[in-house]
Amino acid sequence: RDVATAGVRVTLAQALPKGSKMDFIVQKTTELGVTRVIPFHSLRSIPRLPAEKSQLKTARWQKIAVEACRQCGRADIPEVTDVLSFEEAVEVGVPGALKLLLWEEERERRAREVLKDENAAQTDDIVVMVGPEGGFAPSEVDKALKLQYRSVGLGRRILKVETASIVILTIIQYERGQLG
């Protein structure tokens, strides 16, 4: 099997979660077709990785992505970047990309609705930011919105960080015809 991710290119900017949850997130989002994973420190991130540990973790996550590709027959391996600060991660962009901020306090806009929006449907590049266990700080939300991110929710349930990353990737892939 040689399954390349067709169509949509998704960059997942993921705030560092506690424990080994990032291993799981990298593995599962790779299976779901993520193009790039950007781990970052958020104001409310509990783990703080020193530079030398950060490089080891990044190498580990890249290896997990390679193994996940092998397991699911995916030909293209997603890039796992170095761990960035929130300020660096929010600035990482793809020209013309739809930028989504997954925010548990967003009550008006659902991810699915935004993906069906006429303007959003015209881009194959999507950047999604997922916060830490404690959620994004208000200053982070403000910064992202000023940089043209659209805050979206996933419904009434508050999901664990590792579940939220998988759910948003699944919604994107489903809405773009890659699943189902």
C-alpha cells in the first residue's frame, strides 16, 4: 500500500500536554493525514521542556510519525517541528490557509460550519491550534484572532486535549471527503 494524503494539508499546532499524550497525538493525527505538527508552549502548558530535552522529544515524535505512516500505509511523512513558544507557533503560517483556533469557550461557531463556509472551502491548507489542558489564556485567544484565526468549538462537550486533536482532524478529513 502507498497511501498519500490527497487534497487537504493540515498543520496541527499543539500545545504541549502532560505526560506521554503528545506521543499519542502525533501517532493518531499522522494516521488521520496531518501534514505538519508544531508542538508549542502555551501560557497554561504544564510541561516546560528545556532545549536539550526538547530536541530529544522532537526526534522521538518524528520517529513516532514515521512508524504511524508505516502502519497505515501512508507514503508522505509529516514534519514534526521543534518546540516553539505560543508567539512563534501562532505566527507560523501557510499563505492563504484557513486558520482555526480550537477554543472551548467558543459557543457560536462550530468547526464543521466554518469548514463548509464558501471561502474556507476554497483552500486546501488548514492550520489548527489546539491548546493545553487548561485551555488558552485570554491573551493568546486575542493574539490569534488578531492574526486572522477563527475560533471554533466542537460542541457542548469539553474534550481532553488528545481527544480534541483527533476529533478536529477527523472533522476536517470528513468534510473534505477524505473519510467516509
